Amino acid sequence: MSTTARKPVLVSAARTPVGKFNGALKTVDPLDLGGAAVAEVMRSSGEIVLDHVIMANIVQAGNGQNPARSAGLRGGVETTVPAITLNNVCLASMYAAGMASNLIKSGEMDAAIVGGFDSMSRAPHAVQLRQARAVGDEPAVDLLMKDGLWCAVSDSGMGPIADRANADIGISRAAQDEYAVESHRRAHSATEAGRLADEIVALNELATDEGIRHDSSTDRLQRLRPAFTEGGTVTAGNASQMSDAGSAGLIMTEALAQAHGLEPIVEFVGTSTVAGPDPSLHLKPASAARKLLEKTGLHVSDIGLWEVNEAFAGVALATAHDLEVDLGIVNVNGGAISIGHPLGASGFRITMSLAFEMRRRGVDHGIATMCGGGGQGQAILLRLR
């Protein structure tokens, strides 16, 4: 095939509603969350022969061997299709899309299901019994904290890391609270207008995103106490919500899409990943995006829409400031502060949200970028087809 024919394109994408921590989806198996998103993608894509399933799952304990394979099978993928589960924390489902697009460009595959899923509500606790004391209690380890919310590189919680970065960069509590209110306002507006419904496959337990607060206000947020450190500026109101959800998409060669009469939404142009030198989060999305722009020969001014995962309000604010991007084109339908941050599902959720909004607005280029535990960053560049 020609280089043009091997362009990786997104032809279908879907996600479940995002459930609040211990909310409406607390009884739903995370494999079923991933499976529901996959099933909707398969339903809307017709008879496509898949080469692979590449999905993220971060809090994997108790989900069985290779959770991506199980989620794919629950979504209707044939048992003859291989699968791999990715985990580089928050980046993982965006990384899945980047991995699939690169393998398609190289000729290793023609079509793949990508995405991710997590139920933070159902994250188990673990007790080490095989080496336990003969007599006495044995402490339980919260695997949501251990595997999802605790930086293994610095042996620190993500919240204190964010507080330090806010102080170092000079991001005020007021700016974070104002940003958080705007995230809820945009997400509520997008819900009311039906824009988020374009992404969502409703579940019996939940039909729309559960965490969006239409009545959020700076007055309310200002009354919240610092969540992590004394005198810190990160609160429960200006940080991402713990959540449950699944997201999935189908990426294939443009030639295959044309052969099956499928209309591409966007092309995956390129991807980049950065790490370190420190475990901080705030400037990693900007660093990944800048690296990606340099690789592709584009400039910040060429990008008409941005998605920056709102792990914390400070991350989005730092990214926009560092890249000199107008916040008016960042997370136009809200982000993780309002919608939620279901770990393994988040990277692809913001990628597909960007793709759909690019199509609505006729925007030629968009970038989704995010930070990840351990001081990493990921960015992916989309072009409208």
C-alpha cells in the first residue's frame, strides 16, 4: 500500500457515561465497562476483521489475566483476535491509540480496537498472607492508592506533588477554583446541547455523566479546605474526580475504511511521550505537545483545539500558559474536573472528545495531551479527514 493508503484513521469511538466514585456504576464490573464501549464501536463499524485489541487498565488487581482481552471479548470481539493490556498510568489509553496508529503506519496491522477502562469504585484491598505473621492482624493495602494514585517514583501522593508544582509555578487557589467552575459550566452546557451524548453509550445503571455540577460556583469552592497539604491550594473541587468508565475506538488504514464505506473522523498524525527528570506533573503535557509539534513541523498557532486532561486545574492552567494557548480552545466541553478521571479510560476519552469536536467545528488540527504518574507526559496530534 502507498503511504497515503496506510494513514491511520479513527472511524468509530464510544464511551460509557462516567460514574462518580461509589456512585451509580459502583456495582459494574470494570471489564463490562470496557466491553460496553467496545460493543458500541463494533456495532457501528460493520464487518471489520480486527488485528488486535490494545486497551488500558490501571487498577488491574482482581480483573483476571490480560483484562483487555476479556473486555474485548465481552464487547463482541472474536476469540481469534489477540489483545494486550497497557499500563503507564493515566497515559495508557492515549498510548494505546498512538501504538495502534504507529503499527498501522508500519504495516504490522490494518485495524485495531483501542481504549481503556477502570472502576475506581471497585478497586480491591490486598492483604499479604503468604508471608504473614503466624499470630496477629495483617494490614490491608488499598490498591486504588497503591497502583493508581501514588507516585511510585517519588513515593508520594499525586496531590502533594501538585501542591508543590502550583507553588513553584505560582498558580493561585483563586485561578484554580475559577478554572474548575468553568470546567463544570462547559460540561453542563455540552450535556444540555447533546454534544456529550454523541460520545456516550448509555448503560442500564447510568445514561449521562454523573459528576457534572451545574450549580458549581467559586463561592462554594472557596469554602473547601486544602485536600492534601496544610496551606496547599489543591482541593476536592479543583482536582479531577475519581470515577468509573470505559472508552473505546476503532483505528484502521484509510484504505480499509474506504473499502468498507466507513467515513473517517480524524487521522492520527503523530504521538510523543516524555518523562522526567522529576516526577512533577504540571509541565509534562506542554513538554509532550512541544516535542510532537517539533516532530511534525507544526506550530502552536496551527492547532485549533486542545484537550488537556484536568488531573488538577493547575495542570491545565500551566499547560495553556507554557504553550501560550488561549483557554477558550482548551477543553471546550469540560474535562476531568467536571466529567471525571477514570484512569485507564481517560486518555482515549479526551482523544475521542477532541476528534468529535474537531468534526463539529471543522477544525483541521487538534492535540490531546496529558500528564501521568511518575512524571510522564503524552500528546497525540489529530487531523480532520
